[in-house]
Amino acid sequence: METLKSGSDALFVLLGAIMVLAMHAGFAFLELGTVRSKNQVNALVKILTDFSASTVAYFCVGYGIAYGASFFVGAEELAQRNGYELVKFFFLLTFAAAIPAIVSGGIAERARFHPQLAASMLLVAFVYPFFEGIAWNQHFGFQAWLKGAFGAEFHDFAGSVVVHAVGGWIGLVAVVLLGARHGRYSKDGRISAHPPSSIPFLALGAWILSVGWFGFNVMSAQEIGKLSGLVAVNSLMAMVGGTLAALVVGKNDPGFVHNGPLAGLVAVCAGSDVMHPAGSFVVGAVAGAMFVYMFTLTQNRWKIDDVLGVWPLHGLCGAWGGIACGIFGSKALGGMGGVAFMPQLLGTLLGIAVAVAGALIVYGGLKAIFGLRLDEEEEFNGADLSIHKISAQSERD
């Protein structure tokens, strides 16, 4: 358990938790605006229930794996610690719950509801906290080994790798195991376009995520005395860099433009406390361009039906952010120093390896036991949850 913290620290972290909690509405509306209209209700229900299931999994298992803490003590004992441990859990939970929210966008429109809910709980209970403990709580001596071998630890201030790369690579495995939506790719090589159902909803989701991201990054200090304006400005510069790059490379496509800031913000998380704002702009711009190029490549050339592009956006831009921290965080490029390229590269690769291995176990096991996807008729009629009940109720009324 944490030592006693001030009330202002607890309030600081609580406000961060609330801001990141609001980001889950951004995930919901981003998916809502991208999927076809018949699947919009399912997307909304899925994000909320995934968050709720993630809370239970992280409270009971995941937080203990990552930090060795348990909440199964008396309420009086918890209260005596000024509630800081509880709001820290709340804050870190919102990060953990981003994993199924990220995956949800990739597997949208053909995943069965209940197996995905089970996957969310397993990922948040076991896979995510396993790497979280390595990166943020010195588990298994990995950070100590990097420090001894290269003079610096793996640095991921706000989760470019721990949250985003891990979530994005899990999403890639899930997408590949599920397969493409029926009718998306024909045998003769033609691609059926599934354009966003609502650009305004997509844009709203992007804006909610972008605003909440300043809580995601700035409040990762977890103490008000460690508050850094540099983190805020670096986040801003990466956001606009990603936007402008996506605008140019994506040739004014509104879907790309609104994912551009998210790509930049994903990439800047790791080094937002050590990079110069000019470096953050470059990191964000590279991420914005990378998202547009890799989304197009995966969809059209490789025929990977990643609906929201979660692997390019989170998996690749998150990995780029982890590595870029070791480049643009160096004093030679105007950064604060204290980081190095090799620890960033090795830490990023380890995060990807944990994500892929964990996803293969979780989704591979669920696919073998229960099956992961809807049948063709269910997919044609819309995803398998509330939309049918709502339609049936409307008919009765």
C-alpha cells in the first residue's frame, strides 16, 4: 500500500481519473461514428459493459498483480490512507480499461458479445497488469537489468507502450483470428467500402478523447507537486502535429483528419515529460502520417479488416512513441535526458511480445471453446445484442 499522501494529491489523481473515464465516451463515439448504423447500439453497450467488467477484473486481480496491493481489508484502514490508494486505483483502472476499448474498435461488427466480454476481463486481470508491473513497478528485474546494461531504464511516462502498443497489438491478433467481415473482401480481389456512418459522431469521439488525453498525460505524474507544464505543451504539440500530417497525407479525408490528433497523442505519451515541444511536434507528425499510410496498407493491400485501424493507431504509433522517447528525449535533441535508445527499443519489443502472446492465449482459447464471431445471418442483421431487443420492443409498442 502507498504511504500517506496529501488531500491535494488525492484530488489531483481523482480529477485525472475522471478525465480519463470521460475518454471512454470518446472511444464509444469514435466507434459509433465509424461502424454501420445497424451496429451503433451494440457499440455503445459494448464499451460501457467492457469498462464495468474491466473494473471488476482489475479491482479483484489485475491491480494486485501489477502493484501487490489488495483492497480486501477494512474500509477504515483504506480511509486512514486518505483515500489516495483508492483514487490511484481508479486512475490506473481507466488506463487498464482502455485495452478492451481499443480492441473493440478493431473487431467491431462481427465479434460475439459475451466471448468478447470474457476476453476483456481476462486481458485486464492478467495480460495487461503483467507488463504494467514490469514497466511501472520493477517486476522481474527487467528495468534493473536495462539500467545496468545501458545506463537507463525503459521510460514510458503515460503509456505509449504499456497501454496503447499493448492494446493495439492485442487488437491485431483478435482481428486476424476473427477474420474479415462478411462481404468486405471478395474472392476476385474487390473491396466493399464500409464508409463511416456518421462523421459528426466520429469527430465528437476524437474531440472527447483529445481533451481527456490531457488528464491521461498530465495527471500521470500522480502527485500535484510533480505537475509539469511541459507534459501539457508536449501533448498539445504532438496533437497538432498529428492532425496536420494526417490532413496532408490523407488528402483532406475527414476520417484521417480526426484520427490524426489521436495518433500524435498516442505517440507522445511515453516521452511527454522529457521531450522538447518541437520534438513532440515531429513525433506527432510522424505518427499522423504513419497512421494514414498503414491504415490504407492494412485495409487495401493486406486485407486486414481492422475497422477503426487500432493496430496502426495504437499498436504502431504506440511503438513509435516508445522508441521516439529514446531519440527525442535525449539532450542532443533538446530533451531532458535520462533516457536511451536501446532500453526504449527493448522495452517496446517486450510489450509487443507480451501483448501478442497474451492475445493468442486469450482469444485463441475462447475461439476454440466458445467461438468468437457472429454467423453470417447475425452479422447481416446487425450485432447480437440490444438492437434486436430495441427493434422487437418498438414493434410491440
